[in-house]
Amino acid sequence: MAGSDPAVRAAPVAPDTVKILIAGGFGVGKTTMVGSVSEIVPLRTEEPLTAAGLDVDDLTGIEEKAATTVALDFGRITISERLVLYLFGTPGQQRFWFMWNDLAVGALGAVVLIDVRRPEASFAAVDFFERRDIPFVVGVNGFHGQHPYPPDEIRESLALPEHVPVLLCDARERESSRDVLIALLDRLIAEAGAAAR
Amino acid sequence: MWAHRPPPASEVSGSDAAGRLVRPFALTGGRTRPSRADFTLITTVTAVDPPPERASRPQPEQTRILRRCRRPVAVAELAALLDLPVSVVVIMLCDLLEAGLITAHPPHPVSRTPELDLDLLQKVRDGLGRL
């Protein structure tokens, strides 16, 4: 999208903005996916946290260092001069779910990314969006792009209804990540179209 | 083989209440909450140019923000560029908005009732298709 970056436009007219969440467990490739489709290197903000709340959830696999701030990685896709899409990677650990609630407000929908080697790391993310009726698609991120399981088997193990698309993907690849996002938009368009009829 | 997703447990484990953010006070005059809810992560802010004549001289941190938003910039991007927590940036943006030194443009409204805006969705989809 060279040449359409809002930063180089002549007239400072603010574009409309929308967002999509890239969710999933810790280390499943969320930031990788954001980075592969974003027009900018993913940016990071860090919020300091109170000590309260740090011992309420599962701390498995969390380094001590990460206990003081929660990082949020995000990227940007300029759709047009008037419309910009932001992609937010949700913090992976369940104890940061209070941030997911804030992030989910006003989101078009979500991609739940699943690491094919440890799908259970993303079960909680599937639950989160199901409970809140936020439309999502599942992207199954293959380790080194390898996909040992067919989508139907994955759908079954996740107990996903038919209308939730399951896509095999490689979060490192731009086209692959883009196709997951397009599948989400197709689902949103189909549902909005059905509701309008 | 794959583990199977267990049935959803009871509602999320109370972390909403437990995990409040600490907002650093140094840059915000001791206030702990924004005076306005006008700023989401993807609200875009733009410096008013030229600044209003009655505006008082901005603080150094405010000047840093104003310099970064000569062109429209999203709050999250601003925080990342300034290397400051979003919560701190929002409080400073409230002051700048009240002083008339910036304008804020809210995100495109997303409502699922009755349904999402089909035209908007199609634009986003077309844009992704061009990637």
C-alpha cells in the first residue's frame, strides 16, 4: 500500500478506523500473524499492572519479568484514504483477560489462532468469543507450515459449530494470514447480509 | 492426538475486578482517571493547526504529543511511538482536547444490532483482497 500511508497525505483528514483481534494462547503466533499482514512493523504498548491480580490465575510458563507489565502488539492496514484497519494481538495469558474485554469492544470480529502442536492453549480464547457472541474464525497455525490434521478433525476437537470457519494457515506468510482475515470478513458479510434480508 | 476442548467453565475468573491497571501519576498531576471517555485505542487524534490563541503554553510532554499528531494518528500508535502506557497518553490527550489543541475522531461505530454495516465490511474485505 505504498503511497497511501496517512502519514504522508497532504490534508490531515482523520480516517475512520476499525479493528480486528488476533487472539489465542501464549506463544501461538499472534504477533507473527499481525506482522505478516501489517504495513508497519508491529508496534507495542506496555501497561503497568498492580500486584493485585497477578496471583489469581495460572502462572504456568510466565517469566517473572512479564509480571509487571502487559504488552499489546498491533499492526495497521490502510484500506483506503478514509478507512484504516488495526489488528490487535490479545495478550496470551488468561490473567490478562480483563484487557480482552476492553479490546473486544468495537471490534469487527476475531481470529483465534491455534498452534497445531498444543491446541489446548487456545481453548480459552474460543470460549471467550463464543460466550460474548463475537464472530470469529479459527486459524490453525502449522509448525513450520506443517499440517498433520485436517480441518474437520480440528473442528471436532474444538467442538465448533459448522458456521465457524477453520483454516489451516502459516502465520509467517502474508497471503496465508490475509486469507484468514478474508475468511473472517466473508463470515461477517454473510451474517450481515442474512440479517438484512 | 488432540486434546479436546472441555465444556466452558463458569464465567471468567474474576480477573476484571482483580486486574486493574496502575496508572503512573508523574505525568498526570495525580489524577487517576481520564476526564473523558473519548479515547479508545483506535481513536485518531490530530493537532489543531494553528493552535487556538487563548491556549496556554503546552508542557514538554504535551509538546511531544502535539508534534506526533500533526497528521492524524491513532491513540495506540501514539502511545507506542512515545513509549508511554496508553492510560497515561489518554489522560494527557484529555487535557489537550480540553485546551482545544487537538481534535479527536472516534472509531467507526461497530454495532451488532441490528447488523454490521455491510458496506463497511465489503470495503474492508476488498482492501484485504488487494494485499
